[in-house]
Amino acid sequence: MTHACGRLLAGLLLALLVTASTAAADPVTVNLRVEGPTKTLYEGTITTDVRPFHFTGSTEMHECAAPGAGGRLQPARGTAMAAAIDEGLEATGSWFDGLGPSFDTIAGESVAFDPATNRYLVEYDNGAVAMSGACSDPVADGEDVLFAYGDGSEIALSLAGPAEAEPGERVRVIVRNAADATPQAGATVGDATTNADGVATLRFSRTGTYTLKATKPGAIRSNAVTVCVHDGDRRGCPATRGTAIATSVDSVRDGRGYAATRAPRELRGRVTGAGTVATVELRLRRSAGGRCWAFAGGAERFRRISCRRGASWFRVGSSAEWSYLLPARLKRGRYDLQVRASDALGNRSAAERVRFRVR
């Protein structure tokens, strides 16, 4: 009877806390990652409001909320971890009033304090070591919340790269300090090592989905970047997360036909979701009468190719409002136009594709 009453009281406390918290602040969505001694224990996007904290298997609830503007309670790093525990992440440890949780195990791996190495589960907020407890600092939409096993002296690595690539294509990734974005030389990504600019170049010979992480002695391993390598059919690619950069074509419409006298000459469009646009690339293929041509950007003309081949990418600038003036209006035929863009961190958009014809 006592055990049942305890569970009932805990449930009532949780309901009261959740009700009060929901009224206190709007939910936030953050990127939560837990790096253990040997591997990543959790990495995902978490949406949470102000909520009580509890360890796995425990009915004891602890209030975990950060003070916000106007005295309103806000979600904190600890509430992001609480949401992950509610979703099934196993975590054990101890609670300290005024500081929040201290973890012993996460996902079955020990993250307890090691007096021989002074390592423990260090908290990072947007790449920098946090100076207060997990339930003290508020978090906002889009922030990166990291718990990583170390001694607190390590920098956290950040990895950026394209979401898609083609077999054999040179894939450029960038490793930086997650706190101040300084390039990190000597980091390992796959079988490549970064140069002084933090850049490493990889090639994938086969189609498939590849998950990359950056590591470096004395640093916390990076976030994951998933690259889908495909030959034009991206149906097997996972939905990309965290890369908002996208492109559009404004001057021609997909599926439309144009009279030869009014055939497109200027190609233009926009890049959205990027910080600093690094490059905008196009490729344009024409087919007519059973023959095919690809536009060569360097030579500024169409060159005959096998109809089994695709066109090559060529650079048209680095402006968010991109445009390219062809040497002449397009001739009769069917056209396949693709555009993609990348930003200064190495994120690259999926290719926007427009098919049209000139009659």
C-alpha cells in the first residue's frame, strides 16, 4: 500500500509540475548529444518544455528549470536530457540541489567521475564548457546541448559537410572548434586528415549512406554528418537534418514548354537558409533527335555527350540571388537543369531540378 501511495504521489507531483511548467514557457527544440568515453551515446533533436527531471527507473522527481526574462521559467540543458530519458534513454546518477543531475551511467556506459583521470560528464552549451549546472542555464530553439566525457579542458569539435554526393566525387568537409568556429588541423574524418584550414577531402566510390564524425586527440568527437551518395536517384537518402540551405530556380518552370522565339537565355534563382554563400553551381543537359549535349561552363557552349552520361557541374557565382546569362537563347529540345549551393561551413543543398522543353 505504501509503495502504491508513493507512486500515486509521484504521479500527482509530475502532473502538477508539468501543468505549471507548460504555463511558464513555450517548448524549445534543441540538438542534444551525449558523447561517452568510447562512442556517441545519444544524438538527436529534442523538443521539450519546462519539466521535472528523473533518473531511469526512479519515481523521484526533481524540479529542473532555468530563470528567464520576467521571472518566467525556461527549459534548460537538464530538461533536454529529461526529455531524452522520457523517450527511452537510460541514465542513472545522483541529484544535487542547486546544480542538478550528476550522471553515473548513460545507455549502459559508465560516465562517473574517475579520480585517476579527473574525467566526468562535462556539460557544453553551444560548444563552450558550461559554467553552471544543467538546470541553471536556459536554452533556446536551435541551440546545441552537449554532454561529453572528459576533464573539462577539451574543445568540442564541429563537423560540416554536404548532405549528398555522387560516386567518385571529391567531398569536402570542414572541422572547427564548436565554440568559436576556428579551423582544426590534424582532425581525422573517415580516412582523411584535415589541413591547416580544417578541410579534409574524401571520395566515396559506391552509392550508399555514410555517417561521418571528426576525432582529434585532446578534443571531444564531433556531431555526425550523414552523406547520401547516389547517382541521381535520391529516394534512398534519409531526410537531412540541420542543414537548412536550399536553392530554387525562378526563370524557368518545371514541365513547361517555351516557344523557340521566347526560349530562356538568362537562368536565375535564389539560395535560402544559408549564412555566407560560398558557391552556386549549375548543370544543364539538352536532348533532341536521339542525341544529347551538356553545357560546359568554362567554354560557355554545349558539347556533345553520350545520352547515357550526365552533365558536369559548373560554378556561376556566390550570390544568394544567382543568375547566369547563356551565350544565346536555348535551341529546340528537352532540357534538364539542376542547381545546388554550398555555404561557408561546407553545408551543401540538395540539387533543385527543373525539366522543360523548347519547341
